[in-house]
Amino acid sequence: MKAKIVESAITLIESGEIDKFSVTQVAKYMGISQGNLTYHYPTKQALVETIIDRLLERHTILVSVCQSTQS
């Protein structure tokens, strides 16, 4: 569930609708209760930190793939 929450939040951010990035909007987008979301991420800050970690992980993987194809 935590991974789905993060991916849904990233999708909202990447859609260009940054104004819709809130715990409430992410829960609504997923079709779950806000309580269910805050069970996994008690604060918006906790969710944002996880999103940043996930995006950095994606970036690292992409850089690695690009470097290996150029070798």
C-alpha cells in the first residue's frame, strides 16, 4: 500500500496539478480514506520525504542505465 500511495502522489505531481498535492487529494485520487493514507504516512512531510527518496532512486537507475549503454 505504501508504494501505491507514493506512486499515486508522484502521478499527481507529474500531472502538473501540484496544487492538488495534499494528503486529502492523494487519498481521493486513490479512492481510499484519508485515515488509511495517514496510517502509512502520518504527516505530509513523511510522504514528501518518501517521494523525494523514490524520485532520487529513479534518477540513479536512469543514470546507471544511460552510462551502461554508452560504454
